[in-house]
Amino acid sequence: MMSAQGKMTRRPSSRTRSSIGNLNPVRLVKVTLYLLPVVLLAQTLVVYGKNYTGRGLRTDDVNAVESDSRTYPVLPKRLEFVHITKTGGSAIEKAGAMNGHIWGACHYMELEEVGCTKPDLPYISPKYQSYVLTSPWHTPPKLLRQYVRADQYPYDDADLFVVVRNPYDRILSEYYCPWTGFHAKSRKDGDPHEPGHLNWWVEATITKLSAQVDEFQKVDPSDRPKVQQEYVNEDPRLLAQKHYVNQAEYVFDGENRVVKNVVHYEHLSEEFNDLMKKYGMDITIPPKHESGVYTSDHGDNRLTFMDLNEASVKIINDYAKADFERLGYKMVDKFEEGIEYNTEATFSS
């Protein structure tokens, strides 16, 4: 058929015209009612597909997503605790256990003083010293992931949180630690409240630990033995216990951040309680002296960072440089009497 503009047009076939013309109103209503649920279901899937991707979806500070003038709940991720030594971790594990949450060491063993009663990961404490497998709740997540099976790794599909502490204060706590400090169970001589002992211990411990960490990091993971044995190829005990391993090792993997939430020891109760509220968890942590977990009281004789001499301060600064720079703590060259020092972080990590 030729149009008025001289172009060919196609006329509907008699069969098409007949089909359209024969579609009576009753049949049209039936077809519409049949297809309506399918259309509505498809629209619902599209909307939810944009706002819900399954367990673990979460935005930083909101608990809902608005779309098409409607609000849909967003499920919070599971929250897991990474236990850095001497940062109040046992009190946090106890607070979790008292409220039915398995965190840190409680994943691996029963600990009566912490309240751990139902470990949920397969774990047998090695008879040898291992940087990764000895006390794995103290192992940096980036390292633990490389060496354990999936069913032994507690951090998948979870937001992580840690507590960090000023490196000068933390080394004092390590010094008084009953397991690896100056007065460890195997050492009974010497007055722990003598500054000379403190500075000797700081220099000896950090020098040794720094060398052991450097040696471990030089070896490619694929070249490390898959099986370790006592007295054969075990790691040095100081390294395996992970006391005073840099805190940045836990929070970062190179330039990538692996721990989402950082709580500061200097404001532990306040920041921890705020974090729990953010994740909809009714858990609080009491002040340290009320926690009843691994607390020690040395009274007025306890040494402080003011007792660190200039040489010790330099050793700490060199070793823990990443902690100062990446976690917001301020370095000093030395501590001087009459000057007030603020040991709090200068920014939130």
C-alpha cells in the first residue's frame, strides 16, 4: 500500500485484525487478573533487589534504606571482636559471654574466669609455639586467614572491632603482665616498681620482638612449613604469644583496612557502649576495676610512662611508628617532669 508521502506502508493482516477484534471484554479481564500477581511480584523483587542483598548488608550509620517513598529494614552484620593484648579484651569477652555472644577466646576454649562455656570452633592448642596458631584470638585477622581452614576462621561475613591503646601505656601494661612481663611466673627476682628494671625490660623485649617480627615477615607464606614441631621449627615464644605486636597489624592489611570499628582504651566504656548501641546490641562493659577479669593492683608504686627514659621512648617510637601514625597517638622525644601529657588519640581511626 502506498502512503500519501509516497512510501510503502504495511497493512495489518486479516488474521491480526481478526484476533484483535475477537478479543472480547470477558477474556481481557481474565488475562489481566492472571498476569497481575506476576507483575506485582516482579516489581517487588526489583525494589528489594536494590536494597537488600542478604545477611550482612549494612550502611555506616543508618538502619534503613528508602526507595520509592517506602522504607525497608537493613539487616546489621554480625559483630566480631579481635583481641589485641593488653587493651581490656578479656573484659569485652566476658561482657559478650554474659549476653550470649561468643567473642575472641570464647570461640576456641572454655575459660571459667571469662565466662566462656561453649566454644564453637574446632581448636586444639598446639604443643609448639606458633605465631599464627598459639592463642589465635590474638592473631591479626589478615594472617589467621592465610593459615587456617574456613571452619576455624571466625571473622567471615562480619564487621570487626578492636580496642587500641597508647603505645606508651600499653608497654607499661605488658611490663606488668603476669604471663610475659617482667614478673612473669618464671621470674621472681627484682622489684617491678624500679624504673631501671622497666627500662631494661622495654629495651630487651622490643629489640627482640622487632627482630622476630621482621624475620617472620621476610618469609613468603607459601614457603613456610605447613606443619610445625616443638624444638624443630616452632616460632620464638615471644613472637608466638603476640604481646606488644603492633596494633596497626590488626587494623590494616597494607593500605586496606580490615577492621571497621576502632575503640580507644582511653574511653573504653563510653566508646564500647556506643558501638553496641549502633549494632543494636544490649551490652555494656563495666569500669576496669569492676570487671573482675585479669586485673592487677600495684597501688601507688605502679610505674607510669613518666618512668620511661629517653632511650626507651626512642625504641618504642621506632618500633610502634605505625601505631602512632595510623591510630592517632602522639609521639614524644622524652617525658619531662612538670609537663602534662595527653595520651589520648588525636583523631578517630
